[in-house]
Amino acid sequence: MFITLCYLYLWARWGRRPAALVRATMQRLRASRCSFAFCAAAARPRDARVCLSRGGRVFCVGESQSIDDLNKWALFLVSPFILEAEHIAFVTESIWVQGENLQRPSSSETVVKWSDYCLPLACRPGDPYQLIAKASVDNFSKLGVAFMEDRLQMTNGLIPQKIVSVHLQDSALKELKDQATDKPALILQLSPEASFEGKPEPDIMEHAGEEDPTVLGAEPTQGKGGASGSESAAGHDRELGSVELCHLHLSSCHECLELENSTIESVKFASAENIPDLPYDHSSSLEGVADATCPEREGRRVNTMRKAPNILIYVGSDSQEALGRFQQVRSVLADCVDTDSYTLYQLPGESARRDPWSDNCLLLVIASKESVPEDLHQKFMAYLSQGGKVLGLSSPFTFAGFHMRSKDALRDTVQNLVFSRADQSQVKLSILSSGCVYDEGPGERLSMDKLQGCLENEDKDRLIVQVPFGTCGGEAVLCQVHLELPPSSSVVQSREDFDLLKSSNMRRYEVLRDILTALGLSCDMKQVPALTPLHLLWAAEEIRDPLMQWLGKHVDLEGVIKSSKLSLRFVPSYTSEIEVTPTAIPVVTDTEAFSSENFNLEIYRQNLRTEQLGKTILFAEVTSTTMSLLEGLMFEMPQEMGLIAIAARQTEGKGRGRNAWLSPAGCALSTLLVSIPLRSNLGQRIPFVQHLASLAVVEAVRSIPGYQDINLRVKWPNDIYYSDLMKLGGVLVNSTLMGETFYILIGCGFNVTNSNPTICINDLIAEYNKEYGAELKPLRADCLIARTVTVLEKLISTFQDEGPDGVLPLYYKYWAHSAQQIRLGGEEGPKVWIVGLDDSGFLQVHQEDGKVVTVHPDGNSFDMLRNLIVPKQL
């Protein structure tokens, strides 16, 4: 009766203002230990009193709901959580909805994201999927009202069905604490090669640059370019020797971990997009498959999801001959496309069968001499049916009714070819024929696009055909011309044939570029910029004198400091006579003459709020890689000087293992030196370094007043994402243990002004302004690098004082994996649910059998497109 009277009073007072009603009801009735529930009207508890009804959903108050057994719940935070008096604990029940059945909030009002208004504490996978979280009364009210108005958004295919406040019994919390203390985490090995609310701090940077727009480094224009790459990985363990200087081999999770392998992840932009995997029915016709799996589109396949710009080359077997053929194909393609925008990788057969390569492939080049195995042929056709592009180079690969016929008289002979371009103009050239031609099947009339190449012989044999496929924009250009082979005496017998091929060599490149352009690639060649000298700068004047004194004692007679890979020659000024090479770089010490369009020292100084990090700057307009610039100084220079290397462009950016890191203008590129004592909270959990660095980038942007809703996220283990859709940055970590100290180089790259080929931060700002009518200014790389370093220093300090729980609430606030369902090891692997990070920074997942296991980042890539954790081989 009391509850009913309170409800009537509140309704009379607050009328139809649901948020105020809900909040006031909770504040008045919390002391009675009742439960507040938001659910469908038909699902409300029998004893509950309805306080508000809206659109078939109700807010009701009933008897207290308790949770007294937490053994079946997987904990998000490392240590048992503590519920503050001003917070409400609650359970959100959700169901999984995939693909076309996934409905977005229907309300035209502002969408409320569940993770932005609460801190997840624990989860219990199943149907429904349950999450325990805590929130303030105000935030809990906002979540409930958003649920009732159908504008509450969760992640990863979860649709909320019910929200109910709960009381957590002290006995359950004590039991959970004992369990967390006594029960070691299980370690899940994913590949045969592998061995082995602390309160959030949302205001870390809130005062920096709050008033002065120049401090924030507003960027008036957005440039073009791209920052992207692809990654591969391999790992191995090494024993920690007795020598003083060694690479990391640390026991931080009862397992031997090697930092350079387990915590280094290369920057790979746009490595995954949230597009559903399309089915492929091998029993039906190929055209039928394409029509069934993709809506109709017009024109070329456009990279609307900003895929990783990967060109994958399949050459068949792993023989030396095939490897040589790969090198030939890669070389000629690299001469035709802008290597600043594309990466070229070999696609081995096993990787083609196992890995989700098609999701990040702009062009598949098939250059195998032998027939493509049936299982791979089906995969290649599935890629085409989804809108993929294929280039066949002297390969038996065919489809869609085309037949390849052998003509021995043409094999390895020089022939005259007439190539018809898309604009119907023609190019005549001498080519080396493979000895095969394309025919249509008996009685078939097949559709072809405008590109084609025919011999100038009586039969007009077709050696190049462009074939569209399906309604998704898939197409292939198939060639029986050795476009991949340069003129050489090794491929022709006579001097006359050699001269013919040599005279047509430029036209060979023209034809190949026309084909690549027709397949959607850019062949606008950009000259690799020349390397530039370094500039020695300082963020604080008090650094200058100690720095110059230190240099005077450590350079040789010629002003040089040498490392194993690099020589730095310190000079007062630079003249064109001084050579700049990747291994010998002049360093200009006179700051008075320094000026750069890409790096404003004053903006950097105004946004840097550190005690130590980032104080001494080595800046280059163009360098090979920032990761090597600090090697000769990192062990010698006093740590309080805070070394950082910053570049506007890199020409040979390094990623993990054999990875490429493309980093043109528009990226924020830096390598920061950090020293961590071995016997410290972070020193015993070194894998967390990569998490802190990626978190610092996100917080550097979202802590700026007005920019808190820019949807940047962190992706395990060390990527920066737009929502869970597109990658725009990442982190690379190298570490060396010397004595009792880790010397860590943190390489960081993220897109600030370069919109292509993925997306950049200023794109997100522009879209936010358009959607919400805001006037947020674009940002600059120098501003964000300084803010990132500032946030990182604060995160490291918090971690050292409080351990993982000091930073995990902020990490979970921004990460992209809450309650995500994935598979381990491949498409047929076991289904698991992501829980959070363990005490060492590795990913914890909840298996269907109830076990919580730990997944190492070593050798694995989390692909949100396929929802897999898969061994990396490429």
C-alpha cells in the first residue's frame, strides 16, 4: 500500500516526465531494499507494482532480488568488486540477434549506449545473456528510461530484454574473493607452435586546452593519404640467462612470457569490419549464389567499409619455383600501384583454407601454374560472390562457363596482342603467351566487360577477358599473357623476341595498370619522399642545459652517437651537403630555425602535462621508422629527460614480425621511451603496457570537453577503433630488460587527418558535427601526441599505485568487446564469451562448459568480423 501511495504522489507531481519519475521513485524507495525493474509488461514479476508504462514496457517496483551465488558468474575486474553506497547493482538480461534480424533502436531520440552509463562487473553467458553492472541512481534511471523508449543500445548483437536491480549478498562476495585468490586461471593454447570499481578517471585531461582553441591544435583542413597495413605473427620462448642485457622473459602469470612476442602487435588499419559473413552454396549455380547472398548494386565494388588495403597473391604450392613466381608478381604489382596505399602479401594454401583472408582483401591475384584445388576454388568463388576482385595471371583458374584451351603453338612465344581498354581505345603490343586461350562453352554466350585482349592472328584468340560476376560487383580479369614477366633472355630464345618484348615493356605496364584500375585499385604513382634530418627539440626550457651537457660528454669527436643500426650525428645546422640515409642521420640542435607545417612545437608544449615523459623530442618530417631513432640513446640518456621520436611520415614503418606499417602524412606517429622497474605492479604485468598505450590514445581524444562522445574504442590487445567497425590506429611495443629495469619503446600510430584508405579522427568529428549540429573543431597530430603521452603517464602512475583495478574501469568503458561472442581457433572452434582481462592483461573468455580460460595475444588476432580468435600465419 505504501508503495502504491508513493507512486500516486509521484505521478501527480511529475506527470509525464518519465526520467524524473523514475529517478525520484528510486531515491525515495531505495532504503526499503526493494527491486526496480524495467521489462516488458507481460514479463513483470507478479508481486511488482507498475509505476510507469510506455510502449508495452513498464517500470515497476517489487520485492528485493538477491544474488547469493556468484560461482557461475565470470568476473570482469581482477579483484572482487566493491559496491559503493551511492551505486545500484543491477542485472541486464539480453538475447543474441544476428544478421538481418538485428534491430536498431527505433526511437528518433538520442541513442543511449549501455556501456557509457555503467561499469560491467560480471557476466553469465547463456540464453538470456546476463550482465551484472553498477551505476549511479541517475545513470541507472537513464538506462531504464532509454530501455522503455527503445533507444538503449548494447553491443555485438545483444538486445536488452530486462533490467532489474539486485542486492549482492556479503557471503557471495566473500566466497568470490576466496575463489579469486585460490583458483589459478587456465591458460588456453591456440596453436601447436605456442608454448606457453576502482573508479574511472574520465577527467585525466579535462583541463588541458579547455579555453584556448590553439592549445587543442585545431586542424583547419583534412588531408588525404592512408595509414594501413597487415600483420602476421610468430612467437617463441627463450630462457632468461644470467647476462645483464637481455630481452624480456618474465614470469607474470605462472608462465614464461616473452615481451617482444606476446605484447607486440603491429599497426594494421581497418583489419576488420562488422559485416556478416556471406554464405556460399556449392550445390547451386555460381550466379545464383551471388544473387542470393548480396543485394543489387551498381558500378564498381567500393571499399565502403574501408577495408585493409591488402593485395593477396596465391601462387599454389610452397615450392621454390612458386616462391620465385610470387616475387615476380609482387615486384610488377609494386611497380604499378601506390605502395603507400596497398600492402602485398602471399596467400599460402593453408591460410586460404583456414583464415578469414577474404574479409580484408581488396584484390586476389591468382598466379598458380597448377590447377586450383576444388576446396580453394570454392573459397575463391565465394569471395567473388561477395563482391571480390580477382586477377588471374597465366593460371588455369576459370569460372562462369569460360573454358581454357591449350594451343601448343603459342606456348612461350612472342605474339602481337590488341588490348581494348574500357574507353574502347586500343593498345597494340608484343607479349609472351602462356600457350592457352579462352573459349566460351558450346552454345554459351557469356557476358564480358569492356576490357579484353585478342591476338592478331587468324583465330583472334582471346588471351585477356574481363568477366563480371553476380550482383555484388564481383569481377575478374583473366589473362593468359605473362604480364608478370619482364623482358629477359631467360624467357625468350632469340634476340629478336627479346627486342620485341623490350620495346613493348612500357605498354605492358600500361595494360596492367588499366586492368588494376578496372578492378578498383589506384595506380597513381607517388614518389617516395626523401629522408630528412632530425631536429632536437625540448618541451621545457629546463631540459635544454642538462641535455646539451649530456650530449657533450657522450658524442665522439665528430659529434656522433652510434648504435647497432643507426648513427646520429649532432650538428648545429643542416646543409644540403650533409647526407641523410636510413643508417646515418644528422640531428640539428639549433631550435631557433625550426619550423614545420606538420609539427607545431608550441601546441605540443601547451598540451604536454607530464612530469617526465615526452620532454625531449627528436622530430623528422620524413624518416624510415621512429622505432630505430631512440636505440642509441635509450640506455644512456637519463630517464628524466623523457625521450620521444615523432615523425610526419615514415617510409619503412615496422610492424610485428614481417608486417608492413604504412604511415603517410596525416598520421600521428611517435615512439616513446618508458622505463618500468621490474619489481613493480606494471613490471610484473608487462603485457598491460600495450593496453595502457591504446587506452591513452582514446582517452586523449574523449577527455577533451565536448569530444567525449566521439566513438573511439580500444580493441584487444592494442588497437584503436571507430566503434567496432574500422581500425584507425594501433600500438607496437618493444622491450629490453637490463638489470632491474625494463626499457620499453612504445610505437604508436593513429590516423588524425588522413581519410583514406580507412578512416581518421577528424572524419569522426565531422560526422558527429553533422549528426548533432555541433561545431567541434578538427584536431592536430601534435596536439594528440602530447595529450596521449600525458594520459599514458597518468595511467602508468595509477597502475603502479593500484594495480590493474586502477585502470580497468576506464579500459572497459572504452573497449569494443563487452559481452562479445566469439569462436576460438577457427570457424568450427568452440564458442566462448569474452569476459575481460586477467591479472596479467591477457584476454579471458567464458567457455560453454563454464570454465574461464585465458587467451594470449601471442600469435593470435581477434577478428571482430568473423568473431574468431585465430592463429595468425600471414
